[in-house]
Amino acid sequence: MSIPRTAILHYTAPPIIGGVEAVILAHARAFVEAGYPVTLVAGRGEAEALAALAAESGDLVDLIFIPELDSRHERVLEIQDELEEGRVPDDFQVLADEIYRQLVIRLDPFDNLIVHNVFTKRFNLPLTAALFRLLDSDPSTHHIAWCHDFDWTSPRSRTKVHPGYPWDLLRTYRQDMTYVVVSQERQEMLADLLGCPRDKIHVVYNGVDSELLLGLSDAGQALVDRLGLFEADLTLLMPVRVTRAKNIEFALKVVAALKGRGCRPKLVLTGPPDPHDETSLDYFHSLQALRAELGVEHEMRFVFESGPDGEEGFTVDYDVVADLYRACDVMFMPSHHEGFAMPVLEAGLVGMPVFCTAVPAAVEIGGGDVVIFDEDDEPDEVAARLLAWAEESPVHRLRRRVGGLYTWEAIFRRCIEPLLQARRPGVAV
């Protein structure tokens, strides 16, 4: 299947500061990370703002400037002043025709055209008119109207639009266009404005950048992606080496119990076995065998076996372990014994709940603020306590919902990618 070519159009592009521009930049990053080429089309911006993204993506992102698309262009401002007074100036159609001719030439290669706000905001009505004409003349390009705000329903803007052409374009429904809004509330408002069924309007929420927000390093983000941490219901972190003192067998049985209770868990153990100690490697292989026996090969992952090349042992430095502290839900330490247990303090500093046996740091420092269990407890009992905490914690519930559904990567995969229909003749869908 051919990968569709997509252009994203707005009045301005990064580094211009604005909510829509921030969303466009996030969309561009999500496109290229998924391997989709994308071109931003705007009246104003700077190519340097996309230079890093272009370098990272192998030039999957590009930028086209058409000055007359800018809402602050001198000719656009002059026309807008008269339009807000209810007058259509003589040169309105002249500028609309000029923009149309440029769009026809510059947008011809694209299968999808995503237009942010221009179909519902008045800031460049000659551009809106040109896009309507483009829809009529080139039905092969899939137009997607991404509607953040609506002038006809805004108390602040309603007095600046007037019945008739061209203002009515901002409330005209096109069956040949896909509409997108950012919330169910906006879906209802736009359906009422356009006079169309609500199900004709897609809801695609804005997202968050997990790498930026969690302060993840490039290596940490790559590992989080390989481990699929944001796809799990509950992620347990064991920041320890592979030694018998860590009671890793018990952790595997707890994971199996969580899975048996309908949870989608993920347990990550950060440290390697000792590659110079044959008994350590034998122990590591025995844990792999127990993991397979319990049926939790997907749910329990050793970082040691989770590198870019799965055939080679993989170790990480402390910076990546710190990334995992921020990306996981619970620090889990079922150790037989510990001299101190530094991970208890590390988890406490990042605000991470601690479930562990009665190691010194937990008893003497953690006190009643950590959950202590006995290594002789039944694994299913410990799993039940973990699930009870997860179900009762609104912080955890929201974190999992956002991490699983509302990162930009998840939104692109679930909501945006299905909209990218390659509809031009000869292009496979």
C-alpha cells in the first residue's frame, strides 16, 4: 500500500506561537515518527523551526510558504477590515483567485490536505473562498477541515461575521470534506452550526508529548517504546540486578497473577546478569524458562534482552533507569534481603508508589508511606493489593488513560492515520 502524501495548511507555522501552531508541530512530529511524509503550508513561519525534525526524519517534513495565506498579510488585513464592517471589497475575489491559482500548483502532489481553522474562522476569507473553489475543481484530494474554533458561535467574534457571501462559507457543510473537532462539546456545536449529523464530525483530542513532559532521554524514550510501557494497565519497575537475592521468581508469579485477574501488566527489570559469572547466567536462563512456563513472556521484560538488537545483551546507564522511574507506575522490590535498598528513596523522590518486602530503607525511612508485604505471602494476594491500589488511585487511573490513549503517538495511530485516505486516482488505499 502506498503511503499517502499529506499537507497541513494554516495561516502561520512554527515558530509562530499559538495553540494551533503547537498542535500542527505535534502533528508533524507524529507523522514523521510514523514514517509518513508531511508538508506544512503557511503564509508565515521559519524553516529553521523544522530543521531538527527534518534532520531526525530523513527529510520527511517540508515547508511551503505562500505569503497571502498569512492572516496578517497587508492585503488580507485591508480586506478583513471591510468585511468586519459588513462590506465585501472589490478586490476580495481578485485575491481569492490569486490564492486559488497558487494552491492548485503547490498542492497538486498531495493526497490529503488538512486545513486548520480556515473553514470556520474569518481571519483570511479570501483563502477560505479559494479552498472552496479548490474542493470543486479537484475532488481527488481528500480535504480534512480541522476545526478548533468557530466565529459564528463565538460571543466575541459573532458580530464580525454577517449573513451572505463570503461569511456564510464559515457555516457551510460540504459532504465531500471530512470534519474534525477537538472535543465532543465542539462536535455538538459544529454539527448545529453546519446543520449536519454529529456522526459526520470526527472527534480527535489533542495529545501530550510523553518524551518532553516526562523528560525522557532519546535512549529512554526508545526503550519505553520497545517495552510498550504506555500500552499496559499497570507497570512495575524492578531497578535491580539479576541476582537470587532479588527474589525475581516471586515477581514473575505476581505478574502471572495480575494477568490472570484480567490486568495487562508490565514488569521491567533494569539490571543485567553478571556476564562473567556462569552461575549468574544460568540463573538468568532459569528465569526466562520460568517466565515462559508462566506465560508472561510479553508481560515481564529484562532490559538486558530489550536492546535495539535483541540478540545482544543490553545494559543502560543510570540516566535511562531514571527515565524508567518516571515512565513506570510502581517500584516493586520483593527482595529476600537488602543491605539498604536505595530504590525506595529514588522512588520516593519521583513520587512513585513503593511495594516491597521489609528492607531497611522501607521500614526505617518509608514507614507507613510504603506498602510492605512478606516474601512468604501468596503471589495472588500481593497482586490483589496492587490492583486495589491501582483501582483506588485517581492519579494512577488518569495517568494510565492519558499514557495509553492521549500521547500524540497513540492519537496518530488510533485517530489520525485512519483519516489519511489516499484518494487520488491510481493511488492504493
